[in-house]
Amino acid sequence: MSAKAVNPGKNLLILHLTVFIWGFTGILGALISINAVQLVWYRVLIASITLFVYFKFSKTSLKVEKRQFLAFFFTGSIVALHWILFFQAIKVSTVSVTLVCLSSFTLFTAILEPLIKKQKLQTADIIVGLMIIFGIYLIFKFESRYTSGIILGLSAALASSLFATINSVLVQKSNPVIIGFYEITAAFFWITLYRLFDGSLLLERFSLSTSDWLYLMLLGTICTALAYVAGVAVMRTLSAFRVALVTNLEPVYGILLAFIFFGTKEAMSIGFYLGAVIILAAVFLYPRYKKYKKHD
């Protein structure tokens, strides 16, 4: 899947489609009837197999250094935790609540990245962080019935920010797609280990409903493996700024899809939408400000 074979306009369309697919994962999470741990276990199993087949057909080498493998392996545990928290948040609240809380990824990254990379915290990071915190406060205030989902969604955003920040360091020396494969496969290992300890894997009968199998196949292949490869491929020709802006549309696409699929169940209070607008405004303005300061 080479980004060089197509023009930037087509790559932008592919990126939008990829982000739209990412937004659709929340819908599938709500439609699949099994619990969050089972769901993610099947997801990473299917995605890992799909990526392995892709690498074999594309004759991509999977060789990495021992130190790199260990870094991918342990980062995979954070990836697994992120997805479990994300889908559990959907199970106990709604797709809209979870996706808006996931937008706080920007806040956590603004805090974690300077700490991990030993950089100075920027004024813009603090301002954006305060805006997002205020938006989250409004959501907590007006949607207290979804407190568990909000906490889980914020925790998922924190985990996502952590492994994304780690990957921003790892990607300097490794192929992003290779990183993705090893981290997804490692996520499968860690969840399998957890399920062996809690005994649930020994009771697994693989007797899911036809609809669950269909949704899981879509989630593992299209929404995870294919979307990941496509997302990485277009980043080779599109600027980081453009990618950041389009990626921020994920909660917007997801919330619109949630209304289409679930209707009034996704209806929220005015306070929720006010908080959501503040958070999304901060998330969209952040990369624009960064670009402005870079060229200032």
C-alpha cells in the first residue's frame, strides 16, 4: 500500500476514510454483545493474523533488534489497556461520551510528552489543557449518570497518550507498521495472559452469535489492520499538521455515526454539548497554534 503511487489529494481522501473508520470502531464496540476484555482479545487476534498475512504477501521483513522488540512488547500492554478501557467506557455509557472523553488525548499528550522527552512545557499546552479540563468539568456536571464511563474514557485517553508518546520516540528508528504489528501481537499476549489468570479463557467456547463474528471481523480487519496500514502510508506524503487536523475529526465522525445507529439513546444535555464543543475547539486550535508558532 504505497503512498507514493497516488497524489496528495487522493491520500487526503484516504486519510479521511481511515479516520471515519476509526470513528466507526465505537459503533462496533456498542453493537458487539461480549464484554470489553473478550472483545479486545478477539480484535487483536484477528488484526495480528491479518497484518501477518499482509506482511507475508508484501514480503516485508519482520526482523527487529532485541531492544526494539522488548520496547514494542511492553508498549503493547498499554495498547491493550487502552482498548479495554475504551470499549468498557462504551459499555457503561455511550459512544458519544466515550469519544468526547477520548479527545482529552491532547491534554494528556501536552503533559506527558515534555516529561518523557524532557522538554519545557509550553504556554499553549497549558491554555489548551485548561480549556479541555473545563470542557470535561461541564460533561461531569451535566452527565453525572455516566461518571463511570467518563472516568474510563479519560483513562483510555491517558493510556492512548502514553503509548503514542512512547511510539513517537520508537518510530525514529523503526518502521511504524512493524511497530504496530508487534504491539498488537503483544496486546494479544498480555490479554491472553490475563484471561488465563482469571479463568475466562478456559471457559471460552468460541460460540458467538453470527452478528458478533461479523462485527469482530470488521473490527479486526478493516477497522484495525487495514486502517492502521492505510493511516501510516498516507503520512509519508501528507504533513503532520494536516494529519493532526483530520485525525481530530474522529470523535465528530463517531458521534454522527452514533446518532445514525442509536438515535435518541445518544441524545445528551446542553451542558454535555457545550463541554464537547469546548474540548473539540481546543483540540482543533492546538495544531493550528503550533504551526503558527513554528513559522513565527
